[in-house]
Amino acid sequence: SSGINAEWPLRPGPNALEEIIEALGPALGQLNPPTPELCDFFSRYCRDGPCAATAVVVFAPGVHAILKHNVDFGKYTYIRTFARDFIIALASQDACPESLPCFVHTMHSPGARCPHPRVLPNLMAVFLAAIWSAFDTKCSYRRNSSVNLLLGSNRTEITNNKLPKEKVTSCFMKMVELCATHEDWVKEMAPLLQPIPFPDEAMKYPPFVRGMVNVLKRFASDQRPEVRECMFPMREGKESWIQLIAPDHNCCPDNGETFCAIVRILLDRAAVRRKLIRQLAYSCLDAFRLMVIRGDEFFVRMLSEMIESDVIEDKDQKEQALSTLRSNPDGERFYRAMCDRQAALCNLAQLGGPTKLAMPAHSTDADVEKVLSSGPFGNLEKLSLAFTCVTSDCARHLVKLPNLQHLNLWCTQFGDTGLCLLAEHCHRLKSLNLCETLVTDEGLLALTELKTLNSLNLNSTKLSAQVFEELINKLPSLASYDIRYTEACAHHTPFMKGEEHFRV
């Protein structure tokens, strides 16, 4: 191969060159690792060869073998360069636009989980190196563990193999979007992209940011909290994706439409809404204020919720947020309604009233609101709504009970939305009866916030074994439970523990 590299400038005829490539191609899968001369020769053929289609067919088995094995790309940077050039050649096949999608999905395999754990980290290493080579001439890496781990310390290879940013962006953003269609890979991708591992020049390039937005929307819509967490700062001083797409950032791809869309997705997926709002207030408060100033109704409501939920910790920032809210006509209306609610809450929370209350069977949400608004109920500790017609809507009244410790919702239409609201606000709850309610795993996960909960009835609910294990692990005080007639019952013994739940 050294001789062939030396003769490359002589440019043998297309047929002769293809014959050489076809003869040497199988060596990729036989040499471990392939030699620098062989990889360099193949890389140049992928970039400059007369027939890139030949490269795709001949090199594909070798590239598959490289990406499936534990290759030290920090040491063998020439192998990573070859993989990069092969993927670009693959994406450049005008006659076969499905080449890249077919390659990515083949690397994953048809199953739900990729059987080769090294494939995604290797693809991401090639991706990051390609972006750095296209955008950063100095190759001064950010101080980022993901970059150092995936790329290694050798920067010469990246600097000496610079490619046009348009070509690199088009190819590799498409590749990453394809990788994000596989659920198991999404969970692995998220931490590799946190904190932001790309050069500043890339983050200022609109086509690159637009491509990343599609990946971020996939992260934001994921059911797994650990994936959604990658949108937020790892620690103070580290810029995050949610901040980068915010309208007050110089890398924002538009006037706030993307930011609004992703915030909406995050809110739809959040098991504990107040926790998410606190994260948004910590990361993007100025962006919310800017959108309120611009008259965006969604952000007016969100800023009002931040203030009412008391998640803005800094006093000066809270006053600035309040001033911004009141500068908007809709914001002023929200502010006055908030003041009215706070006054009603103070009246309801006044000490006095019964310690126990049981609503009659078939009572509705309106009935519960009417009774609780008669206040005060500051002493109420036990509330039974069993066999009533209440829904999740009644939760907005229950969260105003400051001393509520025992709640019975047996055989009601109560669901996930109400359960998430209870988990956010009723941190004194000790026992909760959800037997024969509409709650599912999505709402039940929010119960991990109730650290004082010691008695839980989930009989005849849509509880899975996985979520029940999560509850057991994260509720240290849980001493009594009932999971009969659930999926978890078949996987967990005992299915009932402790005394029967209270009945008011």
C-alpha cells in the first residue's frame, strides 16, 4: 500500500484504480488494525476517486467491522478519518439517496437494541471529529469530557484533514438524526452531547444548529427523564442546549419559535411540572422575560406560573420578573387573578375546621370545590373522596390544603395529571389510596417526590413492574403497599405489605 500511495498523483485509469480498490478492500476486515497507508489510500479514494459507488460497495464490510469493535480512535486517528470519508462518500450517492439511512439502520440491526455496544460511541467520535475538522482551524477543544473521551488527545489528524463545512454538516447532521430514531441509542447519545461538545464556529452556523434542533426535539420528547435532563446545565457555569436555543442567546436559530416548541414538549412530558419550571427559571429566566416583552401569550402564562409557584429564588430576579409580567396587558390580568387566588388560599389555609372529611358518594369536582371554598380547612389531615365522581381537576383544590396527610381516591376518575400536581405540592402526604383509579406509569413516577409517603394502595391500576421497582427504591418511608391485580403483582413478591389503608 505504501507503493500505491506514492503513485497516487500519477492517477491510474478509472478501471485500473477500481481493480486495485477491489483487490485491497477485503484487507480492511482482515487487518487489526488496518495500516495507516491503507486507510490513507482508501480515504483519498473516497474523497477524490472517480467512482465513489465502488468505494461504498467495497469498503462497507470493513467499515462495519471497524465500527463494531473497540477501536482506540485517539491512537488510530487515521482509521477515524477513513470512516469519516467513507460516510461522506456514502451520503453523496445521488443515485441512491437511501444509502446513508440503510447504513445507519444496518449498523444498529433490526432489533429494538443494538447488539454491538461500540457502534454508537464510534459513530459519535467520527461525527465530533468531522465537525471539529470542518469548523475549527485551531482545533482548540472545549474543556469537555465527551470531546476528550471520544476524540483523544491527537489534534493533528483533525487539523490536517479539513473538509468543507457545508458538506460535513449536510452529511453528519443527517447521520445523527438517523441515529436518534433508535430509542436505545438516544439514551446513549444524550450524555455524549452534554455539555455542548462542538466548536463555537459550528454553533453560529445556521444549518448545523437547525440539524441539532431536530435531535434536541427528540431528546425533549423522550419518556426517560435522564434523556430530557441533557437539555439543562450539568452544573453552574456550563452552557446548556436549552440556553443555546433561547431567544436571548446569539446562537438562537430563530425568534424564539424553536425555544417555545421545545419548552412545550418538555412540559407535556414532565412528570413533576414544578421541578421543570424551577429548572427553566434557573436556566432561562431572561429568555422568558424577553418573550413576555414581545407579547407572547404562552410565555406570559409561564412567567406567571413561575412567580406563583415561587421557583425564582433570587429576590431581585423575582421582582424583575414581576415587573416584566405586569408590563404586558395579559400579564397584568394574570397577576390580578394570581393575587385573588393567593387571598383565597390564605383564607383556606387558616387554622381551624375539621381534621377529617369524607365527601358523599357521587360528589363531583364542583362539589369538592364548593365545600373546600367554604373554609377554613387548615386542620384537615384526612380526606376521603372514595366512590365519588371526581377527576384530576379536583387536584387544584386539594393542593391548597396545607396539612393534608391522608388521601383516599378509591374508585374515582382521578388520573395522571392530578397525581403529578399532588406530587408537586402535597409533600406532607403519608398515605395515598389510588385503588381502581385511572393512573398509569407516567403519573405514578411522580410519586418519587413524596419522600414522607409510607402507605400506598395501587390495587387494580396500570402499574408496571419497572415503575414499582422505581417507587420501592426512591420512597424510603414506604412501609405499606397493595399492588394486587396489576402487572407488577406477577413480578414482585409480596404483592401486599403492611396494614390495610385507612378509610375515613
